[in-house]
Amino acid sequence: MTPHEKYVRMTTLPVGKLVTEMAIPSIVSMLISGIYNLADTFFIGQINTQSVAAMGIVYAYMVLIQSMAIFFGQGSGNYISRALGRRETVDAEEMAAVGLGSSILTGIIFAGASFLAMRPILSLLGSTDTIMPYACDYFRFILIGTPFIMGTFTLNNQMRHQGNAMLSMIGIVSGAVLNIILDPILIFGFDLGIRGAGMATAISQFIGFIVILGMIGKRGSLPIRFHHFKPTWRRYRDISAGGLPSLARQGLMSLSAICLNQLASNYGDEAIAAFSIVSRIMMLACAAMIGYGQGFQPVCGFNYGAGLFDRVRKAFWHSCSVSTVYCFVLALLGWIFAGPLVALFRADDPEVIRIGSEVLRFQCYSFPLTGFIVLANMYLQNIRKTIPAIIMASARQGIFFLPALYIGYAAWDFTGIEISQMLADICAFIFAVPVVLHALKAMDHQPIAR
């Protein structure tokens, strides 16, 4: 497909059909990744409660590096989609090279620094003395895979914003499937325990990165050339404008995980393990909804860049409707089957099952609101409303969650911790509605952001 053919398709095809087509590969890759996370949790859960808790501790670091990768990927990808909408292909290619190169270099720096301060970092992330040996065994392999994890996430976001979600799906899915295969082989077959889980993650992320790297330049996607890596303040300013909301959202998610682990550690390793299991379940529940939102993003970027604001609005409301119905159905199922779902991962630990069931049910009460919250953030981010997008991205996991966590803990002890995400979701939704409605209404009267 030529750039002109892609432009015509993205700006003329009915938005509902277009978003759905763009979303299907993203949904598949998100679901596969979510299933991988659950499978990883399941296999690690067969070792002991401390291993599950260790995975929850390291999760905060993984969210942090993903936030940096998505910062470069979303920031460069948003710019790329608008540049393609303006038919400025060379400009888009140069931005793609700067985004990917910067992400990989950042991953190398993060991994090297973390190797030098492994135990202090794990303590900061909430590890107890009993969890620490397992966390170290798992963490060192995650550090080895850090540059490849970041490169994969950045390329995935860039390709989606070009309208090549199918190619990005291949890289993500190949790594996730390989990880699911390697987990039982290394954990049980070679009797490596949690070290095997970490090793499986590092190997699969490396292979996934190589696969997605091989997709560059195919099916109309932009080639990434070394001589195009010309980092400038203007490039990083443009990346920041589109990527800071994602960095805020994911970075605060990491901070929230750290704070949650630290408070939960007051109630034993079982509490940390329970919250870790619930977070993986909710990640899978969110997968298709986020995947559908990712289908909305290139449609939004192309049509906004082309000045077709009515199509942007139609795509937004269509995506919100589909996501809300999906979230409501899954919330109902999650509430009904909360106990059996948690028991899948630690069937021989009744305390983990009890805590996990309570936490999962509380989160199901507010889950139907998250579709609108996520789409609101994606919309503001894609039309380069940087400050509103950053605030929106920070709301659910930072502005509202952290106060809810600590106020809830002070007022209701452990129950306050359990209900904190539910309270944050409700507040974020109330905040999102007027902000998005104003942005949608004002779009016609504002200049198109580059």
C-alpha cells in the first residue's frame, strides 16, 4: 500500500469499520500479552507465595521501563501519524529513528544502573527480607532484557500509529508465545524456579525484538535508517508533547505499585502476592479495551492531521461505546468468579485467595468506567493537548489513586487499601467527562497541532 493509498483509506473509510480493523491486531497482541502475564503468574505461583510476591515487586520496575519505552514510542508515533496525515514522509522517518534509538540507549542506561544497586532498588520497591532472594533471582534477568523490552514497546507504538498494527502484533505475539513455552521448561524442566521465569522473559523479549525489527519497512511501514538518528531539542520537544501523558500514566502506575507493595508488606507476603495476582487479572481484563483504543489512535491522528474533525469525534464516541459495554460485561463476570480466578494461581494458600477475591470484587465495581477514562486520555494525547492529557493520564494512577491509598489506609486500615483503586477510578471518571467534552467542542476553533 502506497502512502497515498493509506492516506485515502484512513481519511475516507467509515470510522467504525476503520477503528475496528486497526484495533483487531492490537487486541490480539494485547490479549496474548495479557495471557502471557497470567501464564507467567500461574507457573510462578506453583513455586511458592514468595515467588509470586517477588514478581509483584519487580513488576513496578517493569512498568517503569515500559513507561519510558511508551514515552518514546507514543511521542514519536503521535508525531509520525500527524506527519503522514500532512504527507511529510521524510520528517516521519527521521522521527522514527530518533524515537527508537533513544529508547534503546535509555534501556541500556537503566539496566546498567540497576545492576549496581539491585538490593536497594528492590527494597525501595517494597521487598521484604523473605521475598528478597527470589526477587534478586528474577530481577537480574529482567535487567538483561531491559533494552529489548524497551525497543519492542517503542517499535510497537510507532507501527500502530502508522496504521500497521498487524506488523506490530507479530513481534509482540511471538515474544509472548515463546515466553509461555519457555516458562514451564525452565522453571520445572530444568528446576530453575523463579530464575527460570526471569530467563524465559529475557530470552523471549530478545527474540520478540528481533522479529519486530525485521518488520521495519514492510507493508508500507516506515524504514528506520541509522543516518536518520539525529537527536535534537526540537525532536525531543515533539516526543515529549506526545509522550509525556503516557510517561505520566505508566510512571505513576509504577509509583503506585511501589506504594501499594510497601503498605501491603505490613500485612505479610500473602497480601503482596494477592495484589500481584489481581493486577495480572485486571491487565488481561483491560487488554481488549486498550487494544481497541489503540485502534482509535491512528484514526484519530491521521484525521486530526488532515483537519477532518467530525471523523475524529465519531471515532471517539464509537470507541467509547464499544469499550464501555466490554468493560461492563467483564466486570460482572469478574465479580461473580473472583474466588475461583484467584485460586487458579495459589490454590493452596487460602489467605491469598481471600484477600485477592476481596480486592478483585472492589475493582470490578468501577471497571465499567475505565473505557471512557482510557479513551479520553488517548484522544487528548493524539491531538497534542499535552497538559490536559498529562493530567488525565495522571488522574487514575496518581492524582486520585495515591491519596485514596493513603487516606483509605489511615481511615479503614487494610480495607482502605483494598478499595483505593475503585475510589480512584470513580474520581478519574468524574474529572474526565467535562475535560473531554470541552476538548471535543473546541476542536473546530483551534489550529492543528504539528
